[in-house]
Amino acid sequence: MSKSPKDAVTALRRFGLGVRPDELSRIDSDPHGFVASQLDSRSSAIIGVALPAAHERLGEIYRAERASRITKSAVTDARAKSSGSTLLKPEAALPTPARLAREAFKAEVEARVVHAVTTDAPFIERLVLFWSNHFAVSASKGIVRGIVGGFEREAIRPNVLGRFSDLVRAAAQHPAMLMYLDNVHSVGPKSDFGRKSGRGLNENLAREILELHTLGVSGGYSQADVRALAVLLTGWTVGNAASTKWVPGKFRFEPNWHEPGGALLLGRSYMQSGRAAGEAALLDLARHPSTARNIAGKLVRHFVGDATTDGLVGKLERAFLDSDGDLATVMRALLEAREAWTAPQQKVVPPYDYMVSLVRGFAQVEPPIRLHQFAARLGHVTWSPTSPKGWPDGDQDWAGPAALRERLRIVEVFARKVAGTADPRSLADQLLGAQLTPATRTHIERAEAHIQGLVILAMSPEFLRR
Amino acid sequence: MPSQSRIPFVNQPTRRGFLGGGAASLAFWSCVPSRAVAAPRDPRFLVIILRGGLDGLSYIAPVGDPDYIGLRGALALPVEGSDAATSLDGLFALNRNAPFLAELYKRREAIAIQAVATPYRGRSHFDGQDVLESGLGQVARIEDGWLNRSLGVVPAVGLPRRSGLALAAVVPLVIRGKQPIYSWIPPAANLPLRESTIQRLVDLYAATDPQLAAAFAEGISSRAVGRSETSAAPMPGQAPTSPGQAAPFAGFVAAAETAGRFLASADGPRIGALSFDGWDMHAHAGVVDGQLGRRLGGLDLAIRALHTALGAAWSETVIALVTEFGRTVRPNGSAGTDHGIATCALLLGGRVNGGRVIADWPGLSESALYEGRDLRPTIDLRSVLKGVLKDHLGLSAGALRARSMAS
């Protein structure tokens, strides 16, 4: 492929998480190879092997829930017996379920931030962020807070360079997704439990799998298909603490909740028994041409911008279909397209990515949780999108007036800390390379102090967009 | 109490006007004859989007419909006892978690509209919100919303500034567009911004990046108002900073209060948009003391806070509460509801000739339900909103057709 002087900075910004001060010169001889070679190592997406698994965290939360119930009733009993005087108090040292979830969330955020600012495979981390947002779960829903980090480590990271069908299944079978989109409440009306209890379907997960995860909203499905998929997914639930027959906190299939008789989805009937019917349906959805189109378009808009051409989307779509959804192959198709490198920088960097790029660029040591907090102040709260659609991803979505102003305030905080050590003029060359425009260079040179020069660098259009 | 909708189909609008083209505006919402204000008018209009699909049947419940209790089951509002819904007329009653709304209704400063929907007939939140905010008849993926387009054609009299107001980091589509907006979020750090740095960035953007230039100028222009008139309040969805009765909904309440202060201030914006998220309740909705009941209570506190913050400006205000769609009439298998079609909307404020429920009530009988599961829409939400734009903000019929909500 032909090469331009801008490719090195594009490799590290558009296909990465920002430039580190010595990095442009290191990759300048082969920027394309620098990005593409990251696709060869599936293990570089894996982090936090020492952190507890989601099911371990859930198990602990279930135990705490149980303990707090027992303590509460003991206190009530004791009060009743001793006519008002309190014999037993809830143990202050016993962590509440909410506290466990909060602590788990914080530890997971820190591990993620540390990895983002230090990784040598930033393109792979971008893929993690993309897919984590595509299969969005949110910490705002009760104890899901405790396992959103585990969701990303267990369902997303191992699969970002694998088959899309594995990613779809891993996401749909993870406790965080089953709880977030209510499948744990969905019961086949004619199942054993459904007939006994009168409970029935909950179509939330099924609808979002069709609309968001696979086919896309105009992918050609009907309300009947939503219902059919909901039927096929009945019984997909999470083991609770009440039995020794399963591992608490892990995905499990409950046959007594599963609607018998299969279902007709997109004109195809799924009659397999047990969880196989749902898995077969997800496999077909993951391979569907509408899915290929939906995923290709979303990837191109994310990495290149809203004004993408059908030609580029078509290349990824074909790569998706020809490789049976092999995501490394799909990403290679993107990297091999010249227009993916040359399209103008239009995308305003979302706050989390921006904070990571500030730390990488300014070589500034910050407590990891501060990055999360700053991004949150700009409306981008880690693992907490306000809907299953995930965070907005349009070119200008993160350039809201107030958010832009507050970005300036945060940049001031950073600039004050590094002003003694960094020269804004040489840093601008090191971080923006051939993308640095004469106008930005002039404004940095004319700054009245180092701090101001650094602020202008970090707030320049080149640094705000990728 | 007014008696308009004691019987279904009283106050019946002509259906043809409200469906299909959506060209007509709903005129009878209006206050103008009885509450015309003699002094120069300075109208305020705030749109609150309840994202996630509000279950309108749990807010403004058709307790007098013979099929209501049977179909809704555990989600039916009680009409007797301590949790009894507040009767609005013979047919509809208001969730008990909305005492302030009940007060406004009694003072004739609230109108409820039932069985209302945008032209969207799918069940995707995101397409539903797209149609609600773009104001178009179908999903269009455009970059500006009807409120922003309306800003451009509001007659200047009485509107010192045409800027719109958005209280969000990501500006909602409904108020995004060509017209400038004030945008406010709490300060991210306890640092004053330096004028000289601001000036240099304004210069730089002007030279190289018109989009950033426009957004930055708007961000900077709303800084002073934000700092002088509001505390560092949490935004919707953020953890509350102070405990208290409103704790779980402190973000709602603070955002509403901030909006009220902006709209009330002498040189502030006059037209704004707010989002309250979290209405998508697929499991264990709990209409009285569960999650839906509590959230309606939080919304009521937010309305009260808006009322207080607006002060005297309340008399010049209309607030529209809208959502992308309603929910299934029957509970789903887990005591929640799935995505449906028609729902309710509310108009509040001193300019509203209220104390009425407006409905062309389709009923809840099996044959009346949309696709056998959802409340059938009989009023186009756009006609309601156009009525406000026309009667309250003075948009001409031509401007309405061409700019605000083309169909």
C-alpha cells in the first residue's frame, strides 16, 4: 500500500489510544505493519488474570445478600422477644452486597485503565472498547455493577479476534447480559415452571440481540421473530446460591423454565432440545447477511467516521461473510483499505479514550480511578451507558458545548502537573507528527506560558479528533 | 372538576386530522382565551424526554375502562385504600406517587393526553426516540431535532435570546441543530478557566474547525450563567451527592431545578430540553411502591423543583413530558412490560388551560388493542407539540409545516 507521512500518527490515534512521546519515530518505518501485526496475538487482549471471575464475585454477593437477610430477621426476632431492646446488631464489618459490587467495579476499572495507558497493542484495546460497547451492559442495574468488568474480561476480550458467532454466544450467555436484559426473568409459559407459576416470556434480551447485537434494526425481522427468539432463550439463566447442583453465579440452562416445542425464527424452525435450540439460532443470526452489513457499517463508522463510503463497508462485509465472521480477517480488510487511512479526521475522541491519550501523551502518572472520574464528568461513565445501545458514536457526539468546555478544565489540571517537564513545541511534534497544522503550531508557539501551550496542544482539533 | 372525559370519546378530535399526515395541530390544549396575559409575553417551553418507554397506563391509568383490571392484573393501580390512585375524571386516575402533578391538575395547570404516539409503529427504543426527536414521520437519521428547528422560526418578540438550553454532556437530538444552544453540565474540576486561553482556542478553531468553533463558543457563553446560578449538582444518572428524600433521583431533581433557573433568568434561554432515563422496566415494574412507582415519585419531585425554580416565570411556561412509546397492556412473564405503542404525554405550566385528560380513548377490549397487545394510538403526538409551538410560541402555520415537524 502507498504510504503517507501521516500514517504513523493515524496508526496510533485512529487505530490506537494516542501517541506516546517516543512512539512516532519508532513505528515510522512501517506504521501499517505496526497495527496489522497486533492482530496476530489473541492474548494481548487478556487482562486481570488475578482478578476474581464474575461468578466468584456474584457468589460472594449472593452470600452477603443471604447473610444480611439472616441478620435482619435475627434482629427482628430478638427485638420481638426482648420487647424493644436490641440484642443483636447487624455486624458492621460484614460487607453489604452493594459495597461488594462497588469495590469489584472499582478494581475492574483500575485494571482496565492501567492496561489502556500501558498496552503495546492499543489497536486491540480499541477493539475491546468497541465490542464492549456493542454488547453493552450497564453497571447502573443493581448488582450487575459487580460483574460488568468480569463481563468484558470473560465474554469480550477472549473473542475480539475470534469468530463473531463466539462473541455473540459468549455475550448472551454471560450473567451480566442475562441479568441486564432480564433473560433471568423469562419463563416459557408452557414450561413446567411456567404452568405452575403463571409466569411467562420477557422479550428484552431477544429484541436487543436482533436489533443491536446481530441483524440491526432494519435487518428484516418482525415482532414474531422477537418472540420466537425469546422462546428459544427461555431457561438461559444464572445459577443462584440456593443449590449445590450448579455453580452460583455462572450461566446455566434450566430445563424447567424452557418453553417446549421450539420456535420458528426468520422462517427457520429450531426444534433442538435444551439450550441447543437457542445456540443454533444465535449461530445463524451471527452468520446472517444483515448481520455482516450491520457490523461492517458500525465498524467503519467507528474507526473512520460517519461519512463513510458504501465501498469500504462492502469490503468489510465481504470479508465478514467470506471468513465466516472471523473478526481478525474483518479488521485486516479495514486496515488494507487506503481510504481508512486517508479519510479526514472527523471523529471527536470519546472522553475515556481521550483521557487515556492524555496520559499516554503527557507521560503523566495519575491514579487510574481519576481517569474514570474525569471521563465520567464528561458524561462517559465506564461500563454505564444509559441504554443497551451503548454510548453514542457519531463524529460530533462528544463535542457538546458544555462537555467541550469542561474538557478544557480537565486539560488545565493535567497541564499544570507536567508544565515543568514538557516543552509544548517539541511535544506537539512528537504527539501529532505530520498531522500538526501550521495554525496549531503557531498558536502553541505564541502561548504565553508552557501551561497554555500544553492546553492548546491537548485542545487542538488534531488532538480532539482522530 | 372538569367533566370532559368522564365518558370515553367526549372531547373527541377528528381522527383524520391526527393520523396520517399529522398536519393539524391540537388546538384545544391551549390556554389562550382564559389565561391570556396582558403584559408583554416572554414564553418558556421545556421538553422533558422520558427515555426507555414510559408505561403510560401506570401513570395516567384508565381505571374506569371495564377491561383495565383484567388485562393489567398485578400492574393495575388500586382505586381504593391508602395507595389509591387520584381520580382525574370518571375514566382516568393518576398514580399516587405524583402528588404534585395532582395539585397542578387541580389548579388546572396540567393536561394529560392518553393513547398518544408518534407515527412510529416499531418497538425499537432508538428508532422510536429518533422519530420523537427528529419530528419526522419516520426514522430519518438526520442531524437536527424539531425543537432546534423551531428555535430558528420563533417570532423574536419576547424572546431576548434564541439560544436553546440543553443540560447534558451529549446534547439530545431534539435540540441539536443549526441554532445555537446553551449547554450546561457541572464543572469537572474546581478551576476557573483562563480568558486568555479561551481566546486563543476561539481563534484557533475559527481558523481551522468551524464545528468546534461553534460548539466551543456556545460552551463558553453558558459558563457564566452556570457558575453564578447553580451549584455543582449531579446530572441524571449520576450518584447523588446529598442524602435525603430524593436521594435516588437527586440527578433528576437537580437537573430540573437547574433548567428552571436558566429559563427563569432574565437573559437566559427560553426553550430547552432535558432527558430523564430509566423507564424501560421489563421485570418487576412495581407500579405503586416498586421501581416504577418510585421513579414516578422522583419525576414528581423534579416537576416540583422546576416549579419552584421557575418562580414567577411559571406563569409563562409550558412543559411537555414525552416518551418514545408505551408498553404492552398485559404484564409480561416477569411482572414487567415489554415495548408497546401508545402511551400518555403531559403538558404542564402556568400557560396551560389544564385540569383535563384529552383522549380519544380506544378502549382495551381485545379487538381495540393494537396487534392484540398494545394500546392503540388515536392522537398523533406531533399534533400536541405543534399546538404548543403554534399557540404558545407563536409559530405560524407555514413555519410549522416547513421547519418544525414536517411529515
